[in-house]
Amino acid sequence: MSDRGLSVPVFTPHPLPETPETVITAEAGLNLGSQIDFRAEPLVKAGDHVAQGAPILRDRRRHECIITAPMAGRVAELEMGAGRRLASLVLYAEDRDDRHAYEVGAASDEIACGEGSAALRRLLQEAGLWMRFRSRPFGRVPAPETIPATIFVMAVDTRPLAPDPRVALTGENAEWLQLGLRALARLCNGQIQFCQDRGPDIISPNERVRIRRVGALHPAGLAGFCIHQSFPARPDRQIWDIDAEDVAAIGELLSERRLPATRLVSVAGPGMRETLLVRCQPGADLRDLAYAHMSPGQQAILSGSVLEGQESRWLGYRDRQVTVISRPSGGRPRHWLETALRQASHPKPIIATAAVEQALGGYIPAMALLRALAVGDDEAVAELGGLSLLEEDLALVDYITSAKPRFSELLRASLDRIEANL
């Protein structure tokens, strides 16, 4: 079976190492990004010492949405912005062996007995792992009592220079992954869809867990296209997705009563002198990770891939890669009115090419979907499969077309309108 999609050539000086090194940066911060709607209620204050994995923030509207400390340390900065959105949260490393322990007995009993999920749901919410789920359509954190039709576990990533998820799922993580999958089976009535590459099986499938093999070209390894092909999202049927390393984190929580201290992250790109594969804490300081290994000159450090990554000081909440690129040379700044008019305009006409079709993997009629997004035809967007997609799924289209406004932004606007009209 031939792969569908595109190979995105992004230079990096060396291939990713096969074995990661552990790097805990001296500072860590919270970078939620614009796609996570979180109105923060602090559970700590500046100057407090917090244990790794302890709750530090919760959403003031949805108390099941909790964020935990990425490392043991002291809260150096905690500032709130407009609308109770978090402006800044920075931790300095202290007492790195201080790790918060959770009570997991009731949740473990539910998994062992195969009855109920209330205690498991409460545990995942208290430990901040509930926010690792995304529901389709619309890409929100699921409501506490929602039962999805199925859950997609993503053990594959086709973004350029992304780390191989197989490396993150070895050793103890392999055992914790199996335990985490048993926990997921308590949360939904259908099968768990485990998406991996075409190599050897990462897990042992069973009647509740099915392996789905994914091609090597982008965007085949994104959850949106895996969902669209087999379980298209509908307003009356929720589909969840979660990263396989986060499922292993659920298993570690149930087994060890604690959250993992690190995640697997690649640090690569044309602005690097050497390519790194590290295990670092969530929210790691990207300057600390990359500066010593960057090429001379003006470089930009992106949290995420070259396709949808954003320049940042801290590793993004869901990101598992860092890309360093040459900073674009500055030209004459546009007048604010010219910028506003350009942003308000419709996308320029896009020529139908094979590259545009393959940027959506050949799974969705690309030109029809882009035309519907451009004119704001929400009904057509839904009929063409847009309800299974999120912004990341159109990042490759944006990269190829350089359209303004970006199609990923138009998709978010369309999804918000559809959700508001339900």
C-alpha cells in the first residue's frame, strides 16, 4: 500500500540520536498556547515551594481541568492577564526529589474489578492528566462524565524532525503503557484505537485494543486524519485522542502514585550545530536546552515543528519537539492599517495541485474543503470531514500555500461557529 501525504524536508545537521539524555533545566514555565482555553485559578502563590506533579492551577469554570507542577521548585513568577488567562508562571528548580504522591487505590480497584470509572476519572482530573485528552469535534477537554465512542492513542508522529514515539515507550514505560490502556478501556464503551507505524507491534492487542498502522508521510500521523478515516467525529458522537506517552503516564500514576518527571523531546533544525534527543521536564526552558548547541547568528527557537511551532521561551503544553530556524531578515514594518487589511482579507486564490491534495493526505477533497473554509460555508466544512480536524491538521496546507489568513485559523473560526449553533 503506497503512502499518501508529503515528505517535508527540513535540514538538521545530524540524525536524531537513538538514545536520549536526561536534561532538567534550571527553570520551567507554562506555555499553554492559544488553542487551550484555560481561565486560571491559582492554587499556589509566588514564593511557594511545590512538589513535582502537585496541582498548581485549575480552570475557574471547569474544576476538572487542573495543571500540575512540571518540576519540584519555587514559584518565581505568577501573573494573571486579561480574562483570568495566565500571563506568566515560572518555577526555579529546588529539591528535585520532592514528588507529589496521589491516592490511587480506588481507581486501581475499578480497573481490576472491571466495574465503574468514577474514581479513575477523579484521579485523572486531580493529577492533571484529564487535560491530556482532546475530544472531537471542536478539540475541547472532555466534560467529566462524557463517554466517548472510542479513544485514539497516538504512538506515531509524522511531523518533520519529530522524535520517534517508540523510544518513549521502552523499558518501564512499556509496562505502564499497557496499564494505561487498561485504564482507558474503563472510560469508553468501544475499542481503543492504537495508532502506530508499520514496524513491529508496540503493544499486545486484545478485544478492547486494536492496532491501526499509519504511513510514514505527513499528515498521516496526526490524530485528525486517523479519526476521519475510521470514526469521523459528529456533534452527537465524541471521539477522543491522547498521546501514547501520556497513556504511559496514566500507567505510571496508577503504579507508582506519581506523575512522570520527563517527556521525550527532539531539539533539531537548520539553526542547530548538533541534533539532540532529550528527556526533559514539561515546560522546560528552551534556551537552556538549545543555546549551547545552536549555530552562530540570529536564530528563532520554536516550540513545536516547523509547520505549526510558535516562538517561545518554554516548551509548549502538548509539544514534544523543538525546532531552531534562522530568524527571517527584517524588512520595513508594515503600517498597522495595511496589516489589518491584509488579515481581514480572504485567502488569495489557491491553485489546485497534487501538493495541496497530498497536504491533506488525500483523505479529504482538499480544494473543496479549502474553498468552503475561505467563504465561511460551515455546512460544507462539516460534510467534508472538518469536524474530525483541528488546527494542526491544516498546518501543512498553511506551510505549502502561505495563505493569509491561514486555513488553520479559518477552520477554528468555522468550528467555533458550528459549536455555538448547536
